Amino acid sequence: MRPMAERPGRQEAAASESQPRQFVNFAFYQVDPAWRRLPKEERQRGLEEWQAVYHEFSQRFLVYPYTLFGLRADCDFLLWRISYRLEDFTEMSTALAKTALGAYVTTRHSYLSMTKRSVYVDRHIHAGQEGNRLEIHVTDAKYLVVYPFVKTRAWYLLTPHARQGMMNEHIEIGHKYQSVKLNTTYSFGLDDQEFVVAFETDHLEDFLDLVQELRGSEGSRYTERDTPIFTCIAGEIDSVLDSLGGS
């Protein structure tokens, strides 16, 4: 079980008093293969410097590491970062880039979003899927599936009643797969996509069946883009870096 990073007291106080929204960032990185050809001592120094930066910033806001090594050709690992302060992401990225490992790491994909109350499921509650999405609560699930999501413009021209009806079908299908937890965050005006969705689960077969069934729902005709898709394996920072093959 991975230890959960704790937010500093100032963030907890702010959340309880005024319920601010969280900024969310999914940063996908790829390591240059040249790094694995470096002398062992140099690789080790880079790993230690990267971990030191990670531990420093994980005391300030929430950071969760995942490996994708061997699962995609374009990225090797993910840092899922959650904070009430947008600048935290830039400051951490700058510090990581200054490490010996950072010189060999490229950011292949980075998605920025925020939490927001859902207009479709505000009164919808069941275990782990409440309508109040102002805070992300990451579980200990083994797998995370992340992808950007864009609706067609025609979707927004439908009446609220029509959209709600299709979302009710969407929610009903989701209820059948209790092992899959959905985290929806919003990117309107902040990034290229409209949403970033992140599904936590211990059972990827359930997630596969869920997505296949959703393809047949009425609302799917209004999906413009829901790729690229990233399947990630959770781990502590040392095991995630170890998966890169350079330790």
C-alpha cells in the first residue's frame, strides 16, 4: 500500500473554509535511452537527485507516481500532481529538470485541469463516486487509466434535459462496475481538451468491459476525441524509477 502524501495545514484550512478547487496535472515523461548507457555512479546520482526533489515537493502537495515502462512507446512514467496552487507544478518541474536525471527526461504529454462540481451528478452518491468533485481522493488501486476527453460542439447545443437523460444512462452503466472509480477534472479554457478522466481500479478487465459498454450508449455519438489513452501501474517513487532499468 502506498503512503498518501499529506497536504500542508494551510491547504486543509483553505479547503474547509471556502472550498477552493484543486489544480490537477498529469505529466507523462520519457527517459532518453542514452541515460542507461551512463556509468552506474552517474545514473545513481541522477536517481537520488530526482527522488530528493520528489520528496521535497510531495510534502507541499499531492504527488502520485506511476510506471508505464514497456506499455507505451512514447512515455515511461507519470507524475499525477494535485495542488491548490498552480505554480507548484512549474516549480517542481524546474527543480526536476535541474537534476542529473532531468537532463535525460522529456515531458511527452502534460494535461492541466481543475476540479469542479458536476452539473449532472450533483445529487448522485454511492461509495467513492459522490457528485462533489472539488477534492481528488486517490485510492490505493493498482492501476490508473488516464485520457483527455473532448465533446462535439453539438453536445452543448442540446437542451439540458436531453444531455441529462444521456448522462443518466452513462451513470447507470457505470454503477454496474463498482470496482472502477472515476475522477473527472475540467480543462475548459486551461488546456486543449475539455476534460481529463482518470479511472482507478484493481481490475482492468472490468474497466475494459465498462468502456466497451459505454461505446454503445447514446451519449457516445457526441464524443469527438478520447485519446491518447494511458494505462499506468501504481508504485512508490523508488520502484517507479527502478522500472526504468537504470538502477
